[in-house]
Amino acid sequence: MIRINDNYLKLKASYLFSDIAKRVTAHQQRQPDPAVIRLGIGDVTRALPEACISAFHRAVDEMATDGSFRGYGPEQGYDFLREAIAENDFRARGADIRAEEIFVSDGAKCDTGNIQEIFATGTRIAIPDPVYPVYLDTNVMAGRTGQYRNGRYEGIVYLEGQAENGFIPGLPTEPVDLIYLCFPNNPTGATITADQLKEWVDYAAANQAIILYDAAYEAFIRDQSLPHSIYEIEGARQVAIEFRSFSKTAGFTGTRCAYTVVPKSLMAFSASGEAHSVHSLWSRRHSTKFNGVSYPVQRAAEAVYSDAGKRQVAELVDYYMANAHLIRKEMQALGYPCIGGENSPYIWVATGKASWTFFDMLLEKAGVVCTPGAGFGTCGEGYIRISAFNSHENVTLAMTRIRQALDT
């Protein structure tokens, strides 16, 4: 008799964004007008930068002739992209990262979900609350948790983010082995200082733990005193893996390109206590289960680091951050406390109501889709997340509708 992985049965009935999609579809069937404005899922709406499109076209043309055609590429990524990443995203900020420590992939979501495979099933996991659901669900699938009870999984150490701590969780009060952190944070938009991040690096070093650091939104940081990478912190090479993405910065959500940094100095231990290179383990997993991002996509990603690409990406980021500023200003004017929206494209709004209740109200009365905070964990109850990823026109209209709905 064929058996399923029973751990999948522990998962909540469906994924957060699937629940949202079902509610929106039902609303549209009941009330097709006015058109729904989506400020929920963090999907970009503007075209790829011209520098990336030009590089994409040139690479596709190369694929059209036998002499320049490319077949399977290196699983870890082409050297031209990895070197551009190492130089521009890390060495330019004083972080000691080499091209051979970078693994190009098709998405940070995939990598943050898959990285847990190389660690023991009994690994003790610390996960923030609120949290991006992928971190938690993939560990449930792997069998690292007990049952789901009262809004949380047994066996997980939850790091609570609340208004009192600015949604920056404190260090664990019990031993953990693997720590998930995300800054600028999804969903809350909170940011972390270098001094605060150094506390986490020091904790991981003292406890032989590893930090999984999701920096997918670092390009939205405006405060130059804030770290863009955990590797700007002394000692991080020995305790951290970092995830980055071109999705939000350069509009690659439909093109798919990201990367993960695993320093060669990072070690983890076997059951007998023997040290092993995490870089080597991830390389083995990556090359076994992944055939690499396509050559044209990697050429397009490389163009992000050209002079024109840097300028065009900055314009994209500025565009979405103008939306974020408007959303935050309008919600605060309506009397709703907010964080985020200053160094992040997400605005985390305290609603004073149950998250799904507020979600339904905005959908029904304003035709605007947000994301209920309760979907990110128990500490998200009473909040919603509003995304800045849409056109200026739609965001302006959405805020007008929200203002009218909440004033009535």
C-alpha cells in the first residue's frame, strides 16, 4: 500500500494567498463593479528595465544560431552573473563574498523553502511571528513539527514580533539550531539596525546555530545606516546563509531569477559531531535537483548591474516607494497606526479589528484587496499588510476608495 507523507496532513487547509484568491473570486462574481484593486500579494506591475530587456533580446538571438547556442549551463549559475553579484551587492558594501559562494536560482521562495532539506529532521527551528508562510510550512512538510493547535505548531520556537518591540523579535530564550530572519521584513516592513543584527550573529556563533537571512527587499532600504546584507556584520560568514531576489527590485517575478549565498566558511555538524561544509552540502543538493536558470534570464539579470540597469532599477524602486509613502500617509491620516513603508514596500496597519473582518470590509466596501495579518501568524491578528506594488493611478484610487469606505 502506497503511503503519503503524513506531515502534509498537519498543514492548514490551504495556503494564505489561495484563501485570499478564493474570497476575491467570490466577491467579483457577486459584485463585478467596480474593478478590484489588488494591494495584497507582492507582485510587481511595471515592465522590466530596458537594460534587462535589451540584454534578454541579445541572449535570445545568441540562442538562434548554432555557433552561439547554449545548452545546459552550470547549475550554480554563469560566472558573469555571479561575479557581478559578488562585486556589486557585497564587495561594494564591504562584505567579503566571492562569486563561487553564490548559487543562482529561480526564486528566493524556492531557496528558502528548500534549504531546510540539508539539515537534520530533529533540528530545532526558530521562526518569527508574524512570518512569511513558506518558512514555516516547509518545515511542517519535513516533519519538524507537531500538530497545529491554537494557531501554532508544536515543536517550533516562535519569535514574537509585536508593536512593543517594533516587530523585531528578541533572541530565543531556549536553545535553537536554525533561525529564520527577514529584513526589511515581510510582512511587517520592519527593519533592523547593524547593532541589533550583530546580537543575532553573536547568538548564533555562541550556540553553533545558523541564521537563514532573507534579504529579498534590501533594495528598498532608504536609511543608509541600515545594513543591506547580514555579511556587513562581523562574524556573519561563519553563521549565516543569505537569500536575495531580482523579483521585486527589477521586476523579475514572471522571469524568475534569484540567488543564495552560502559562505565556504560556514559549517554544520554530523550526528557524530564532525564538521561539514554547508556550502558543499547545498552545492550537492542544488546540482542534483536543479538544472540552472536559463542563459537569457541570467544575461538579463547581469544587466541590472550595468550603469543603465542600476539607474533604471532605482527608478522602479522609487516608483513603488512613492506608492508606499502615499499608503502610509493616508492610513495614518485615517487614524490607523502603521509601520513599514519607509524602507520597505509593505505597510503593516493596526486595524483595531480582526484581520479577516477588516479584509472583508475593504473588499466589500472599497473593492481593495489587502492581506490579513492573521495569515502570517498569531501575532499578526489585528493587522493587515498593504502592498505598494501597483500603479500610481491604482494606488491613488484605492486610497480614495478606502478613505470613503472607512469614513462612512
